[in-house]
Amino acid sequence: MDDKQSRREFLSTAAWSAVGTIGAAGLLTNCASTNTVQGLREESQLSLLNEAPAGETLRAGLVGCGGRGTGAAVNFVDAGPNLEIVALGDVFEDQLTKCRTRLKKARDINVPEENCYVGFDSYQKVIDSGVDIVLFATPPHFRPMHVDAAIEAGKHVFQEKPVAVDPVGARAMMATTQKAREKNLCMVSGTIRRYQKDFMETQRRVANGQIGEVISANILRNGGAIWWVERQPEWSDMEYMLRNWQSFSWLSGDHYVEQFIHELDVMNWHMGSWPVKASGYGGSNHHASGDKFDHFSVSYIYEDGRRVNCSTRQINGCDNSKIQHITGTKGYADATGSLYNHDGELIWEYPYPERDAEDATWKVKNPYVQEHIELVNGIRTGNYINDSETMVKSTRMALMGRMAAYTGEDITWDEVVKSNLRLGPETYEFGPVEGISAKPPTVGSSPSSVQRYT
């Protein structure tokens, strides 16, 4: 099989409380129009309210009862008055039980036994339980199927990032997004930076020219190895993979898609367009479980010739730097909240509130709540919000980088949009999972599509 044929097969087969209102301290005075000009968040003029407006009770169901799902349920009820979590669904009963206990302890939320569903069809039972909103925090492989079922049933949606793990799923999510628009159903996604006021104000200032024209970016996210679980003798392949989902590309998309998407999304927010090509490499040297890489380096090129460099690593015992550096003709930005001239002199910094010594999460907790404030505000006021198309595009950008690293070849945006690559089994049941390795790829390798996906 020659290189071109291999490539074709790969592509075709398989500061919150202190500045919480618009205009405070002159900040965020034009965030909606900035987003519109950038073309990256259609139908999403954010209210930036500190609390969602009052209204009739909205009942939500949670699908995916792990740590992030439990957190999303708490964030939802914290968003405003008359918000309830009334149904839970998960593949595993023990995960659901832990979630019920945590919700009770955190916010005195009592989900009745008859509204708790276990199994691969639990998502549909939650959708059919009489809820108004469904919160999705399952492994992202299932996102396209689950969200489409919710939109088809007339439910509003909160969906964690990413929204797909492969081009087929991304294409399905784009169709679902259009269906939601036609039905006037709100959709909010878990890319929290676009709901975080320090990031928002930094982007607004960059878009208004305070560092000149944006010409490039350097994005880095390094950290320790991701969590993993030892396989138990009684677990089937499917149970092991689901309980260890971060370690398998078909479930998570690999960490380049599942986690690094935050940084990629911020980068494109500043760049104002989507790249046309990616080249990259990666490998797995230290990951203890599954088939994912533990390091990536990807270069993106934009239609106008601008280039950006992105890298991420999950290896213990190394430096854990995080950089979101946006370069302009007159200076540069740290996307987290500061601007500099080219002499390295600080020219602006986000005015964070005084730190509450009793609240260690003072700086980061509210973006997670703000997402739900905007969702509820959209439902209750008719200020329609749907950020899903942007989320699909950010997912596609992440897929493009991962596919480039896995194949060692350049991958274009159009190829990702059109590819028929689908990851994972065709059916979901506990038992063997054929054709998916339970071990990392060879050290230092970039496996071909045949090695990884048959």
C-alpha cells in the first residue's frame, strides 16, 4: 500500500463578582459585537448577568455522572432561581450512586430513584423523563448521538467539550446544530473561556487593535499524566475502556481533542478564522493505559499565510507550563488577561477582584456557572443562544491536528470536513471490543490508520 493510498483510506474509512455587569470599569462594553465581527459565536449575545432571571421552574436531567457531570449539575442549579436536577443517567450504577450522594451533600439535591437510569440507553430515558434541559457530560464519543436525540425530542442542551471524536461525529453535530436553530432550542457548550470575563476582555481589546494586527500565536499546555484505572479481572473490554475512557482515542478523541481544545478555541477566537492545514507529530512514551498519545506538536497554517505553533504533553516529572501567547504587530497578549508592547512592558492587565482567602476557586469557578446563566437566560428571555457551530469548528481543528500527528502527514480543513473516518465500535454492549488496542502504540511512533483503526 503506497503512502497516498494509506492517506485516502485514513480519511475515508474509519474577575467575576467585582466587574459582573457590562460596562463596569469600562470593561466588556462591546463583547457581543466583537464576537459577531470575529464570526466565531453566532446567535450568542451574552448577557453577562450574575444570575439568570427568575421564571418558571426549569427541570434538567444529567447524562454522564462522573466528576465533570456532577460539577455541571451543581453549576446549573447555582445559575439562578427555580432550577432543578430531576433525572440522572449513566452506564454504571456505582457512578450514578456517587453522583446522587455528591449532589445531596453539595446542594441538598434529591433525585428520586425512579428518575435514575442505568445502561447504554439511560440517555434516552433521561430525555423522556419530562425534563426541559439535558446536560451531557459522557465520554465525547457519544455526544453526537445523545445530543441529536435530545434536540429531536425538543430539549435544550448543555454539552461538554468536545462534541465529537471523529469527522463523522462532527458532521452529525453540525446537522444537529441546524436542527436546534430550526426548533429554537438553545445550546451551550463547555468551552468556558468564552464565558470567562478576563479572557473575554482580553480578546475584546486585541480585536480592537490594542496590540495591532494579530499575526501569530504560540500555545502550550503541559501537565502530568492523566488519571487511569487498573483493569479488574471481571471487567470486559467495554467496561474497562469506559471506566478508563480518557485513555482511549475512540472515547475521548485523545487529550489533544478532549483537553487541548480549550487552548485551540481561545487561539482561533483571537486569530478570527480557522486554519486551512495542519502538520504535526506525537507519540506515547509514558502513558500507562490505553492507545492514546501523551505528547503532540502541531503547526497550523491559515489561508492568509499566518502560522501558529501548538504543543501539549501529559507526562509526569516534567515542567507544567501553560502559555497562550498572541502576537500582534504592536505587541502581544497573554490571553488569560494582560497585554504587552514588544519591549515586554505591561500595557494593560485585567482588574481582578480581591481574593477571598476562604475561597480558593474565586478566580475560576464562575465561568462554569456563567455558561448555565446564559443558557437559562436564553430560554427564559428569548435571547436565543446557540454556540454549537463554533464548538464543532473548534472540534474539527483539534481533529485536524490529531490526525496530522497520527499519520505524520499534512491534513487540510476540507479533508476533515469531508472525511468518513469514524472511531469506535458499531454497537455498544458489555463484552469484547474488536479491533481497538488496549495498549499504547509503539514508543515514539505515529501509527498508520490501518494500525489504529481497523
